[in-house]
Amino acid sequence: MRDAAALPRQIDAIAIGASAGGVEALSVLLPALPSGSQLSLFVVLHLPRERPSLLAEIFAPKCALKVREAEDKMHVEPGTVYFAPPDYHLLLDAGPQLALSIDELVHFSRPSIDVLFESAADIYAERLMGIILTGANDDGAAGLATIHRTGGVTIVQEPDSAQVPLMALSALRQTAADFVLPLEKIAGLLHSLASRELKTKDTLRKGK
Amino acid sequence: MAAENTDIELRLLLDAIYLKYHYDFREYAAASLKRRLTNAPGRFGCETLSQLQHKVLYEPAAFAALLSLLTVPVSEMFRDPSYFRSLREKVIPILRTYPSLKIWVAGCSTGEEVYSLAILLREEELLERTLIYATDINPQSLQKAAAGVYAVDRIAGFTENHRKSGGRASLSDYYTAAYGRAVFDKSFKRHIVFSDHSLATDSVFAEVQLVSCRNVLIYFNGDLQNRAVGLFRDALCRKGFLGIGMKESLKFSPHGQSFVELVQGDRIFQKGNEP
């Protein structure tokens, strides 16, 4: 396991998967990102499929970054959090732009974390970070393994600290994650990642 | 290396399908297509997409099976009930003013949406003067759609959706259940023409007052999406209506400028003035 300061390289995008207990976990993570960060975040949270999601409305006031519900063909913007809409898979396509599908459920889920992670790994490769949080489902384990294989950074919430540990445990069975951390430490890591990114931008500007 | 090869093989497979069978998937949205195709070789007893390409070229039956894997999946009746409620409340009153109606369900798959619209029109007493064109590229889907037979275990969900959509009768009035299957009333078929049509390669075939094409455009890339929206514009009469999927949008398509949004949340558009 690596230390937060040892994050190897530039990260452009973060894909996050959560299920049971996910709203609370995301309420710790997402507000940790400071305004000015250029990161793009994609979030799959398992929810009832038949109801419209209020996630964007819930998280927008808590976050410094822009928060949107994903729409098909939307261009990915820096400094923005995208939530998968209920009953659609969220994928990343070249551009990068967002893509949706109503293909069959994966691990009884649509949106599925695997679908998001695998397509995002294809677009961002080593510039992607994948995070698996609390949940009672196997979804995301295969996707996190793909992110690892394509050179991305993998993070799993420490199962003991998760509201429901099953999803973290099955992710860890498939991938030796780069970081296994309690929620607050993941939030700290995201904050330092964004701060480093802001500092680099600052240095570049001063260098001119 | 392996990932790079997959991208090359995928492109070659799509080229081969187009050259041999004239089905054009080359402008489908790459991410979904790749996801569907990545696991395909195994199902056909092949190890790679290149081997699958060989099989598909030499065995038309293998292509027919692959086509079903590539085309848009099964929907449900009255999916997104609020869409059908908005049609009922905002669009039907205007359609009622036409002496005869033509409606195009583009990418109808196995027909769930077609029967949903036919039921809605019967409840609004418009079906008798309506012709619905139901089109798809997959002949197997069209056959299923024309049969109008669905597994009984799906009916509970359909019934709930129909009720939420503002249905005026019980869904059970429109089908007979036997041997685990629900068979929709044959009388609907007098008003439906099932036909092979590709939004990627074919052109407009009729003038219609309403196009319903939901969760099909998400499987197309930007260029193909724009081509399809152009076809809808050309097929629609002046002030005609277009319904698309709840998370689809016309704002990324240049031809989308020909439309104004009538019901925002439910993604129903009206053809505006010609640009």
C-alpha cells in the first residue's frame, strides 16, 4: 500500500462506485474537493430504478465543484461531478464525452459500477482513479481490476470502516488496491491530490 | 497491446459486417458497442474478434445471432409513465385535430413501445384513424414485435406503468393470458405496419405527425444521431412531434435546432419553423 504523498502521476478523472450507505460516504468525500480543481468525477450510486434521482440537487450545495446528472453526449468538463441517472448505465466515450445505455442489468444493477469503471479505464487509462466505497453487492470488483490493469490508481474503502463492507471485500478479492483507507483518509487524499494539482497550475502560471 | 488489437479488430469486424451484410454499425457509440462485443467471441466459440469476423463472414446464421447482440435491447411497456402521460395530456389534444394520423416508432425492437402507443390511442379513441409505422433493423425483433406476445411475468410491471401513465382501462382488457404468455389483441395489428428500416442507411418513407424514438439515439455517435434527427425532421409534418428518451437530448445535434421543447422533463419536442 502506498502513502498519499506518493501518488504517482497526474490524475484527470475519478470514478466512484457505492451502494448501500453511499449517500453518507459521498457526503464525506465529494465536499473534500476544493474549488478550482480540474478533476472530473463520475459517480455510480445504486438507487431504486423507478424513481428520479435527486443526487445532483442533494450534493450541489455541499460541493465546491459543479454537480450534474449525466446526460447522453454531454462533453466532460473539468471541475465537475457527474452522477449516473437511475435506470441507465453511464459510460465514457472518446472526447471525452458521456454516454448512456439501457443494456441489461449488471450484478442486478443499472447503473452498474463495472460498466462505468471499464469504459472510463478505456478512455483515461493511467490518468484515472477508481474508488470503491460501502455496499452490499459484487458490482465494481471487475471494474476496479480493469482500472488496475490499465495503469490507473485504485482505492478501496477499508471494509471495517464501511457501513456495509461486502463491496469493498469483493473488490479486494480481485485487486490488490493501491490504497485501502477509511473514508476520512480517502477524503484527505482527494484533497491533497487537488491541492497538488492547484499548486502545479500555480507554478506553471508563475513560470511564464 | 491486447487493448490496441481489440480496437483494430473491432473496426475491421464492423467494416466486414457492412461490406457483407450492409448493416452499418460503424457510427454507433463506441463505448456501448465495445462492451457488447468484448464478450461476444466466447459466445460463438471464438477466442478473438478476428476469429468472430471470419465466422460471421462465412456463416450467415452466426451473423443473425450477432445482430441480436448488437441491436438495442428489450424495452418495457409504458416505460417512463410520465412520458405517456404527457403525450396524453399535451400531444393527443393536437393530434385529435387531424382527420387521419401517421405515427413512426423508430427502433421499435420487440414492440413494447408500439403496443403502448396503440393502447393509448385506443383509449383516446384515435386508433381507428391511425397508422403506426414500427421500424427496426433486426428482423428477429420485428417478428417478435409483430407477434405481440410477452412473458406473463413481465405483465405486472407493464400494468403498473400503464396505470401510472394515466391509463383509462385495465391493461388486462388488451391481452389474453395463456400458457405463461400474454397475447395482445390482434385488432391492434390492423393499425400497425412492421417494417425493416435503418436510421443509419435508409431515408424518409412517409409524412407523419409524431415520431417516438426512445433510447435508440444513445446507441449512436454524434454524427449518426444527427442523421437520425434529420430524418425525423424531414418525416414530420409542420408542427409535428418528436419524443425521445428521458436522458437523451437534441442540443448536441445540429438538426436539433429545428425543434422546440414542448414538455421539458419528458423530452417531447415540436418541429418549429424551418431554419
